[in-house]
Amino acid sequence: MGGSSSFRDEYTFEQRLEQSREIVAKYPDRVPVIVERYAKCDLPELEKKKIIERKGSHRSLSFCLQLLQHHNNLTMGGSSSFRDEYTFEQRLEQSREIVAKYPDRVPVIVERYAKCDLPELEKKKIIERKGSHRSLSFCLQLLQHHNNLTMGGSSSFRDEYTFEQRLEQSREIVAKYPDRVPVIVERYAKCDLPELEKKKFLVPRDLSVGHFIHILSSRLSLPPGKALFVFVKNTLPQTASVMDSVFKSFKDEDGYLYMYYSTEKTFGSYIM
């Protein structure tokens, strides 16, 4: 394969046949695959040519190609992937420990595609709730938060504090101000409006959404006639609704109600 010996050159037919039979006998649910570089290709060679893939796997050929990119350190633009950092046995042990410790969650590894110009995530491993109402678009929004992209480059409230810190803060607020609800208001990334100087609001429970939007418009110094739309989890709440009702229906697990403002009536494909 381009000067280096191929698998066929390294072993005789009898040796290869014996190896494949041993693999099939030891791993009956898998198939032995030899992957080598085409001679006229400028990609580096794989350190490991032999791959044992599951039989009847739902994995497509494109998925297998993605695995090869991981093996060649191409997927992460040269940096090591999670699969490179840990052996299969280590990853299996980690995932089992996570599932045992957090039975209501699923372990997810998120990595940057090689041809992407976005920065890498500082944290690749994300533990997401099972049966969560969160859609894939919601998870994409979380990734934007991790990369400080959602709020036009500035960090979001979720980035500034851990889940435990936010939960503790919200509980203290509700205990100290039982007639108010803690609300985080942030700008939608694709919006041309300025950011609010203050993200955290303690809003009277009986205040209407329309009145609260008027307060936000004043804080943003919007000119007369400039519309402001506020979204909660991809929903445009009724202006006549009271904040207490919206809070009870859409508050986050950390105890805060997250609202996003924009000049557009459609929030796009993201959910928050």
C-alpha cells in the first residue's frame, strides 16, 4: 500500500485464514475487516489495519468511514478523539458506571467534525437525561452555550455558573422572595439587538408577559414601533399570561425561567 507492506504480504494465506477463524469463534457477533490506504492517496496510514466490526450492526458505511477518521485523528482536526484517549474496555467501564450512577441519563460524546471551523468543546462528555423533552435542536443549543456562540460570543448564564450553583441561587431567591419568580433573559444569537446589562430578573408572579416585555423594551431603549418578541422553549407565550403561570409551565431544572428576546417572531430551530 504505497511502499509499505500490506496485510496480505505480512501473513501467509494459511495464517490469515487461521486468524479470521479464531476471531469469528471468539467474537461470533463480529466480522473481521482489514482496512488499508490506497496507494495514490495522500492520507496517512492507519496505525491499526485490523478492525472487528459488529455483525448486523445498524452502522452504515459512512459511519464506518467516520470511525476511520477517528483512528487517523482526522475528525478532530489533528487532536485526539475520545476513542483515541481511552481503550474500548475503559470506555465501556466508564459508560456502565455513568448509567449505574445516573439511571435517568445517557452518556453522550460530542466532538468537532474535521472540516469545521468552530472551536473544540472544552468538555466532550455530556450526560443527558433519558426520556427528556429536549430535542436534538435543544441539544444543539446547549452546545452553542458551551462554545459561547448562542449569545453572540458572550458567555451565557449557564456558562457562568454550574447547575448546582444555579439551583442553589434559585432556591434562595424563591425562599427570600416568595411573591416573585427568578427569570434569566438573554439575547438570541441571530438578533441584532443589544444585550441587556442585567440578565437576572425577579419578576412579580402576577405581572403579565406583555408588561414584562414592555419593561425589557425600555431597558433596551427600543424606538417606538420596534417589536420585541420573547420566547420560552421555542414558545411565544401569550402576552396576557401571568409570569407565575409561565414559570410553572416552563421553568428549567435549575429553578430558573429562561427567556430569549429577538426582533423576529420565529425563533428558528432551536429550543431553550
